[in-house]
Amino acid sequence: MAVAEVKQIKESLSDAEVLVVAPRFPSINQPWMDTYLEQLKKNQIGFCIATSLREIGAYQEKVDRLALRKKAFLLRLGPRASFLSVLQSCVRRPRYTWLLIRGTVSGLSGNESLRNRFALGLRAIAADDPLHHFEHLRLIHCHSLGVGQHFMPAAKRKRLPLVTTFHGLEPPGVPQIAPHRRIRLFEASQKVIVNTDFARKHVTQLGCPPGKITVLPQGLPLEDFPFRQRPCPAPEQPLELLSVGRFQRDKGQAFSILALRRLRDSGINASWHFVGAGPDKARLLRLAQRLEVESFITFHEGLSSTALLALYHRCHLFVLASRDSRGRVEHVETQGVVLQEAQATGCIPIATRVGGIPECINQQKDGILVPDGSHRAIATAIMDLVASPERWLELQENGRRNVEERFSADVIGNRMAELLRQLMQESSPES
């Protein structure tokens, strides 16, 4: 680690009880991480954040308001950086490093090639190296399977409980952790947290022991998403639709664009806002041009939380057209927190019946569920709502109530804090 990073750890992070391993931080596309960290702070649990990919681009204003960047340090796990970490550790603490190398390499799976064992060993040592700065560390909480696997030896050596939150498999185009390594991480974890019962079944199929799983939804900070009621637009008024999510095929935005063409052919003056970032944007643009609806579509990237809230309050309906994996071992929607954002703000959601989504929406009570892969179903659901303006008030109020009762960040945060404290207490020398 660089001298500046060591100094930062000693001055700002040495009192941390929980090491949070984040896939990337800060990141505007992962607001759930900001919410989780805010709840740790509210519950007076000291923490620090280790991230292997820091994106200093657009991020939520909350990160600076809560001074979260001061709690983060960059974990260098590349081959060169890992090797340098080992050399530095050998100079500073030779006996400690030798014991760590021996314990790490001997603990690796025999399924790995010698080259992979060596590379994994280097990364595990690089992950372990900063931990000697944390005098009060009592738990490691991994929010990334790929990075989390490198902390298994450190957790075992320091006798720290290891908690893994499973947010679903990586989306298409992002490398997956090898299945046998994923199973080892689950087995090494004291708890594996998932957000829905669907995710519980999914992670069990991926090899996680059922007794280790705890279902705890991702919470939504209600104060950040105030409710605003709005009526169904009159026939002569424009209908504004909103979708929020990565621009990737598994999010199904192409079916929303096809549905827009069908709506306009039916005489509905509809336009669509797509918020996100990702590799599929160019393909979606070409599709919109081919269907001659590009003038009715706006793509938004890097929106601040204030700008996103304004869109939620401006648009009438929210659509999440996520695709099912059809039994393939790949990414599938486990909760869809954007649905709770929409409901909290009064934007009626229409979502596909895939993954954990049906657990988060009460069909026809606070949202509409449709089959995936059908632009006709999306368009029909929208037209039915436009034809039933008397339903809007009830759907909006029920949606807000659904979030308040089941997905409040404060309620979920208290439950998370209770779970972490229980694990820390059980692992303490006095217990």
C-alpha cells in the first residue's frame, strides 16, 4: 500500500469494526451501497470500505454529505500491485508474511492450477496486508463475490466472522467467479444475505448451504424519495414513461421501445425516458431509429439523485422489463430496488414477472406484473391503465404504503445492524 493510503487508514479508519468489501465505490449505479453505509453510520457501527475499482465519476450527493469517501481505501489486487504488496510486507514483517503465505497457499483448493494458486495467493496476501492497521476490526462484510473470495484467508487467520451479501450473478459481459470458488466463499461465510426468497433459492442452487442464508431486502431511504400524487393524463396530454437500469439485454429495454411504437400506433402520445449506462445503448438507439421513435426517447446517463427524483415525479408510469434467465446460470433480477423508488414517489410500476420481482409488487394492488419478452404485454398494461384513470389514486397510495411497510431503509438497517452485532458478539473472545 502507498504511504498516503497507510496514513489515511491510521488517521480515519483505525476504529472500524466492520470492513465493507465493495465491488466499486463510489458508483452512481449502486445507490444501495450508499444506503447500506448510511445505515451503518446511523446504527453507530464503525466501518471502512475496501474497493478494488474506484469510479470517481458521477456519484450520489449523499456520498459527500456523509463523508463516505473518507472511509474508503483502494485495494490493489492486480498482479503487479499484489506482488509489490507481498514484497513490502516481507520487508516490514517477514515472519508474519511467511506464515501468511504458507497458510494462504496451503488453504487453496487443489482444483486450481499452480499458476492460479499463485495468483490467488498473491491477491489474498494483498487483501490481508491492510488489516493489521485495524485494531478494532470485528467482522468482514463482502458485497462482491469476486473480491470477497480474497478475504477468506484473512478472515480465517484473524478469526473474524465473514458475511457475504449475494446481489445476484454478474450481468452479461462481466467475468463470473468460478463455481468452485463461489462455493468455497459460501462455505467460509458465517452468513449469506439475500434480498428475496427467489434469491435464497437461487443461491442454494449455486451451492450455498441453506442454513447460512438470511433473507433481508435492500432498503430504501424514504426521505430521499418523497411521495407526489399525480392523475392520469387526459387523452390529449402527453404520457411520459420511465425506465431506470443498466443498458444491457437482460434489462429488456428493447421490448419497451417496441411497446412505445405500439402505443404511438394506437394514438397514445407517449414518450420514454431511459436512465442508466452500459454497453447496449448503441443497439437500443439503432432500434429506436429503425422504428422511427427516436424523437420520443431520451437517454439519461450520470444523473444526480436530485435529477432522478425530478424524473420520478415528472413521469406517469415506470417500466422494468427485465428478462428471465430461462434456467441458465446467469444474472437475473433478485429484487429490483428501482421498483420501490418508483412506488415511493408515486410513479406506478409495470414490471415483468421474473426473479424476485413478484415478491416486491402486489399484482393489481400497487403495480402491474406482465410476462417477460412481450412488448405487446407491456403496451397492453399501459393502455389499460390509461383507460382506467379512476385506479391511479389507489395504486399510487398502495405503492407508497408497500415501501413504507416492507422496504424502509431504517427498518431494514436496524435488522442488518442487529445481525452484524450478533455475529460480532458470538465471535468475541469473551463469548
